[in-house]
Amino acid sequence: MLTYDSLKCEVLELKIHAKLTLIHKKLKILVLMFNNTAYSFIISIVFTLVCLSCGEDIKVPDVSKVEVDVDFHRFDRDFNSLDTLNMEESLRQLESKYPVFAPLFYTSILPLKSPTALQDRAALGTNISRYINDEFAMSLFDTVQIVFPDLETEEKELEAALKYLKHYFPNTGNYNVYAFVSDFGYQTFIMEDEQGKDGLGLGLDMFLGADYPYKALISKNATFSDYITRSFNKQHLVKKLLDAIIDDLAGQSMGERLLDKMMVAGKKQYILDKVMPYTPDSIKWEFNALQTEWVKDNEANIYVHILSEDLLYETRAKKIKSLIDYSPSSKGMPPESPGRTANYIGYKMVDRFMKRSKISLDSLVRIKDAQFILDNSKYKPLNKK
């Protein structure tokens, strides 16, 4: 129902949008002086202020009394402090402090040139010692320490988000976060830990900033393309940790159709929206500011494209990949479109479904039938412009 306050909010957004249009050319000067990340950051601040100014219309629960238990561990520092002259004893002490994560790190994360079983302690110690003393590994570790002298800000941000998560999913909220460096092997993941907690792995070397030369170091790996590494920064760190948690909660697609995959992605994004209510959409979607506005302005056009090209029930990965995975743009759409546009439509379908059904988030993740959500959402998009 349209209220005076919501109308006032919409008018404010339109005024700000007009202002942004007028100063767009001036902001381009900033892009030349700094970089695209700076531009996106400026735009994100403006839209965050819009959201906060309209905060009374955002249904955000009071989580001030919700208690969560989050502990950040600088495993990266403890690992690099191992005494290479007495490796067996040093490893024993490290494993005593990290009984679950340390063995996992040795066997599945650390890029050892000669992986060895945990039982062969002498060989394991030799290989780890060789890795710690590697010139590139030492340089990368030093860079991580400069970028992340501490993780206090990130810990507070994650704790705030987890309060919302626990509000919606009462069995969550207790996590150990293990920061590590792995030569760009892993960014974030979730694991079973001890003492009733889940563990979150956090590869700090995957958050060194968009200007870090990832692509130059590993030029043949598409993972380090510019459209992906633009989010390898501090601003996206907590979002990426939450992705790991939400992926575990929501699960994977039960089917191979585009509809199945975009609906699961839409569920995850809807949950992320609820646990990060004041975070700019450009951070939550990992779009730049102009791409964020493009998908909002062209929602109906995106859906029409999907329908007109008979893609909604398409199962061939090659035809739907750019619509659901990280890509420079979505195939068949203008170059200014981002990849993953179908995921945005899936999110809007879920949003519409939740407004109509008024079920809990826990109930939402239990629904595995994408067609059921689509049918009951009565989704009929309109372009913003």
C-alpha cells in the first residue's frame, strides 16, 4: 500500500537519481584520477544514504538482544610463526590450538609441491618448511599483513549480520573464522568445527583489493579476470563469508533448468538482503554502481529476453552460463549488462513470492520446486524507466 512516507521516499530517490545524472560527467573525472572502484564507492555511499533516509519504510527487525558467538583466528600468523628448525614440535603445538582446521589446511588448502599424509610427520614438516621459506609465499604473507593489520572492523560487521541471520535461522550464529593465506587457492568456505560451532575459512590473499595484480600473477586463470577481481577487497569480505553460510543453508539447485538455478540464486540473494539490510546493492550483487542501476532499470527487458529466447527451461550449460555465473556481460543483452542477470530475476521472483506468501525464510529454503515459487509469485515485472 502506497503511503505518504513511501511516496516521499520515492520522490527523494528520483531527485537523487536526477542529481546523479547531472554530475555523472564530473564523476568520470574522478574515475580517471583514481579508478572505477573509487567511482563505485562514491555512488554506493549516495544510495546507502537514500536507504538510511527511508529507513522507517524498511522492515528491519530489532536484533539488539540477539546473541551470537563469533571468534576470528589469525591462523595465517600462527602458521608463518612455526619454528622451521623444530617443525615436528611446532606442528604439534599448532594442531593443539587448531585441532580441526590445521590438519585440513595441511591436506586440502596448502599448495604443497609434494603433498604428504599427516602420518609422515618428518616429510610433512619438510614440505611446510619449504613452503614457509619460499620467496613468493613470504612476500604474499607480508602483503596480507599490510592490508590486514587486524580484522576488528570485519569481525564487528560479520557479528552484526549474524544477528539478523540468527533472528531468521535460530540454529545459526556460532562460528570460528580462520584467516589464512594459500597462494590464491581459496576465498571462503564453511566446515564442521568443534564445540558446537561451524568453521569459516577466510583466504585473506583473495581480498587484497581490485588493484592487486591477480591477473598478472596467474594470467591463464579466468578466476582472476577483472570483472571478478573487482570484488576482491575488504568491502566484500563479510559478504563473501555470508555467501558461504547461506550456500550451506539454502543448498544447491535440484534441477538443471535455468529456472531451477536462478531460483536458488534468488533465494540466497533474498536471504543476504535480509541479513545485510543497510549494505549497498552493488556490494551484495558484486555489480558496479552503473550495472546495479542497469538491472533495476531493465528488469522487464531481461525477463522478456529470457522468455523470447526460450531460456527459462533451458538445460544446456553453454546457453545459460553467462546468465547465472560471473561473466563480463549477459549473452544476448547489451554490453553494459552484467553477468548473472537471470539471478537478479530469480531474486525478484522470490521477493514477490515472499510478499504474497508471508512464510518464514526457513520455510522458503525448504521449498525445492522452482515452478511452485514462480507460479505463486504472480511475477509481472516492469522496467523502472
